Amino acid sequence: MSRVLVIGCGGVASVAIHKCCQVSEVFSELCIASRTKSKCDALAAKLAPQTKTKLTTAQVDADDVNQVIALIKSYQPDLVMNIALPYQDLTIMDACLACGVNYMDTANYEPENTDDPAWRAIYEKRCKEAGFSAYFDYSWQWAYREKFEKAGLTALLGCGFDPGVTQAYCAYAKKHHFDAIRTIDILDCNGGDHGYPFATNFNPEVNLREVSAPGSYWEDGHWVEIPAMSIKREYDFDQVGHKDMYLLHHEEIESLAQNILEVQRIRFFMTFGQSYLTHMKCLENVGMLSTTPVLFEGHEIVPIKFLKALLPDPASLGPRTVGKTNIGCIFTGTQNGQDKTYYIYNVCDHQASYREVGSQAVSYTTGVPAMCGALMLLTGQWNTKGVHTVEEFDPDPFLDALDRYGLPRSESFQPVLVD
């Protein structure tokens, strides 16, 4: 029996809340809070007849640490699930520390204005030290490790699918299938079709900045950085088919390089159609992906925020998206002195996801792991104090929960390797 505060009420948060309400014996009370309380009220009203979980709602500006502290003190939760924007991770972590409550999120911190001169100076120093130049990395949140340890609290970072489940797949492979892992390729395929000329399947600001950034991968103990979208491969995905995929920087590579020791190479690939890439490049060329405010008719606007207002809301894509996602990890290495390959992945159907929770599979594959991660913390199966990523915990109960609550694993011991 636990009381949980969920901050956020977008597509991913809606899925996570739906799934929490399916496990009322653990999530006995849930407060849904966001900047727009009416969205929380509508979701609570929809779910109340279907669940024994006691639902309440609240308004909060997650950019304001004092508002978050006041809400936590008022509600007294056992856990704060941050499923808002990654810009707000640090504010919510500060509030959790101030109130003595455990924390989790689904994506690591990103600054909202990447063109701010003060932030750029920190960013450029970080790039030089780390060896890559992504706007998003774990350094900001890892800086909280000692604070959470001393407070006797746990902060679980990036418990979506990638990051999140992919890291659990790595821990599972290490625990059960390999004495030594040589290479890891993380493959994220969205074979869905929503019918729009251009739309993003999750928050446009985060999605477009992630995709347009330089790519990077881990090899032989250091980072290799490449121009954005410059390495392309094709892969035949189970239940989806042949898709073009491109090497990106992704945050889980950073933690896996530290926690899955002696791996020679870790790469991350994501599928994109040519139409998506053409639209994105055009928008980038005309400045629409910029976070620097510009003056327009006497008002300051941020181009990428204006673009977000024009694009379809990812939460609205559910009823029109068809097809499947396929996300997983391919490993090479050795076990008992023999070479071995192993592929673990999940296939998720967009329309099946929509029928169950009213959201397409991209939101579903992030929201379900968020609930399962919260389940691990609330039941004490994951309880190490400090700031941690998913692969640092026992993967078995987490993957068992995913199997049970909608994201079952598939396995292959003879996968086609990525060259």
C-alpha cells in the first residue's frame, strides 16, 4: 500500500498512470499533478470507475522548486514519479531531497535553452571532458549521488524503454548469458504510420534536438563522435520488416560504458524514414530548431517552442497510428569459453496499445517501464540508496513485471548482426 505523486499528464504519464491503476494493491493512492490541472482532472475522472486506486489531482509548476516542495509536503508521497519534461529533472530532485522522498524519471536532464551563454560555457567544458557533445547526459543528475546517499534516498534515472528497459536487457544478458560481453547494439525501430506528412512520436522539442545532434558511440574505452545521421544501416526487424536506421548518441551508452565493464563497443541506432529526415533538415536550416528567443511582431518567441505548437500533439496520434515498434539489444561475447550472440527485444503494437490505454506504442513503451520501475522501488526489490540507472539493479523482477504488464520479451540466439 503506497502513496505516489506523479508529476506530468502527457502521453507517457497517461500510460504510466493507467498501468499504476491496474496494480491498486501497490499503488493504493495516486496524485496526478501538472501545470494544467484540468488535464489531470479529466484523466482521473476517466480512470476512477476502473480502479481501486484513490485518485486526486493538483496543479503545480514543476519549474518552481518551492511549488513542488509545497505539493510534496502536502501530499506526503512515498515516491515522486517525474514524467514531466527532462528540463525539470533537477528542480524535482531538489524538491525530493528537501522533503526526504524517493525519486524516479524516464529521461535524463536537458537544459531548456541550449543557447544561453552561461549554460554554453558549462556545456563546452563538459563536452571536452566527456568526449561527446550531446545536450543531454547523466552528469547533471549524477552530481546528486552523494546528496541522495546521505539522505538515505533512492533516485532512479531514465526508467523508460531506451533508456530503461534496454539497460535491464544489458544487465540480464550479463547475468544469464555471458561471462564477457564484447559488443552491444541497441536498436530502436518504430514501424508505425500516423498518416501525417510530419509529426514526432514524443515531445517535439526533445525529439528534434536529440535527432539533430551529433552521433557518438563507445569503442575501446573512448567516445567516437560523428556528424548527425552520417552512419546508416538497414535491418530486418521481426514483425516490422526492413527499415533504415541511423546511429545516434543516446544517454544509456554513457552509463553502460561505466557499469557493463570491458565492453569493446556500444552503439545506438534508431529508424527514420526519408520524409522525416527531409522535413527535419529543412526546419533546422531555417532556424526552427533553435532555442534562442527571437523577436516577432514585438514579442519574443522561441522557434522550437513555436514549432511544437504547430505540430500534432504526440498524445493525439494514438487513434490514427498503425504498425508496431521493435526495440531491443544485440550482444556478442563469450560464455564458458565459447563465442555467443544473443538478441533480446520487445514488439509492441500501436493499435493494441491504443485500445488498452488510449495511447500509441511509443508512449506505451515508455509509460509501462515507468510503472514497473516504480513497482520495484515501492516493493523494495530495488532499494540501493543514491542516484542509479536501471542496469545497476537486479533485472529479473523488472523484466518479469514487464512480461506481466504488457511488454513481454522475445529472444534469439542467432540474430543477424549489424556490421
